[in-house]
Amino acid sequence: MNSLEQQFLSDEEYGLLRREKCNTFTDDQFATFRYAIERFQLDPFANQIYAVIRSVKINEGYEKKLTIQTGIDGFRLIADRSGKYAGNDDPSFDRKIDPNIATVSVYKIVAGLRCPFTASARWDQYFPGEKQGKMWLKMPHLMLGKCAEALALRKAFPAELSGLYTTEEMAQADKATELSPGPPQHRKTPNENGKRTGETGSQDLGEFFEESLGDDTAHDAALRTIDEAIKNPATTSRQFCALCDRVESSEELPADCKPELYDLLIEAMDKQLRANVGKLTYLSIPKTEAMVKKYWSGPMKIEALTLLESQRKAVAAC
């Protein structure tokens, strides 16, 4: 990088990243990650880009290899930066239950016209297997839809996204590197308070998530908690934020699982905001804006802030 060019992240931010998220990386691995951040201008603190260390089979043994991946929000942000991104349709599926094919259309402004770029993702090409694919089995439409959207975005913006892949697309790469399959862990065990994990009751979901990490697999515990929170209409925005913070700060969760879990929470929070924005008062709008600025990212963040500004004007006019 030219010394006259401004860094995307400051040296202080890279120091924080090194200490908090990459403290197990070698110097070369962190330098590779830093180069990718600067090249693609994506924020690792917002889970737009991250580094994953995989065990890759080399001859008769395994070696640790670092790969750079992005979340779907990273793809959306890069497309939005081009100034030609014109939104996308929700995924469509070949069937409502157990989908085999997801199709997404992404729109780009070409010669002044809004043109669609459509791509489809097939289950048998992306499902990573039962051990790595618990999220896929739990939420097949969401995961397959993300793959289709990534394909469509790459088709619409080849110069910006060529060579980049999302977590969902790369999940199948882990299928070939499983060292010890082991049995699935779905037991419910009593915790120290006498409750069984998986039973939230009136318990604060942030605290429940922390306790659930005592299960055999942190990913299963987190996914179960998040799924219950999303299905429960009584879950508050404060509880969703607590879960986001737990996912972000957890040392037990694998790094490549965090963006998927985080995306689930933000999408649920965004739907909740859109359903209740008309009930916000002039005093509650600033608190909601602060929440959106902290947790949302990309086009979704811009849309949410625009929605809140419209509600502020509507309340002021009354």
C-alpha cells in the first residue's frame, strides 16, 4: 500500500484486533488478514470480514491454513459502494419445506437501467454435511438463500467480488477436513441453578446464553438459544442486543460460526424494528438509533436509520 494512502483501520484499531480477535494468529497470518482488510475495505469488528484457520490435509497429515472469508453483509457493502447496486429480491425456493434450490435476483444500474442478475444455489452443492451443517438443517431457507444471493452479487459485480466467498459458500469446504466426526451433541443437561439448558422461562436471554456455553458444543447451545429468542414474540430488543454481545465476545464459539449467528439476530431485530417503528415516541427514537448504529451494518443500517428519521418527523408533526 502506498505510504501516502490512508489506512482503512488505524494502527490502534489493528492493535485491538490483534489482541482481542487474533491473539492466536502468527505474525504472518495476521499480516495476511490485515492486507485483506485494507484491500477490500471491510470492517472485521462488524463481522464483514474475518480469518478462518482450517486443518487442511497435506499428503498424510494435516496443516493449519488461514483463509479469508466475508459475511453476506460484506458482499452487500462492496456492491453498495459501487454506486450501482439497486437492491435485490427475497430468495424464492422450489418448495416451502426442505428446499433444494434457492434463486435470488440482484439489481444493478447499467447504462441508466435497473437490470436483474439472477443466480440459483442447489442444496447438494452447498450443504456441508450433518456435522458441519447444524445451522443448515435448522434454517435451510436462510442458509441456501444466502448462497444464492452471494452468487447473484458476484455475477452482478464481478470486478468488485471476484475471488471472494461467503461463509455459507465455504461451509462445504470444511466437510473434507473433519478430523474426528464424533457423535452429535444434543443433550439437555442441568446447570448449576437446577434448570435444564433449552428452558429459558422468564430468564434473561443474555444470561441464558452464557450458561448454555457449558454444553458440549457452544455452537449448538448458541443456536438453540437464538432460535428460541426469535420464535418468542416476547423477546425484547435489549435481550437481542445481549445475545449479539455474547456472540461477539464468546471465546468458545468458532470464529466462522459467529457471523451466521450474528446475522440471524440482526435480521430478527430488523424485522422487529420495522413492525414496531410506528409505536416509537420522540424520546425513544434516539435510543433505537443508537442501537441500530452499534449493531446494524451495510444497506440494512442505512434503511433502518432512514425509517427512524421518518418516524421522528411524523411524531414531530403531530
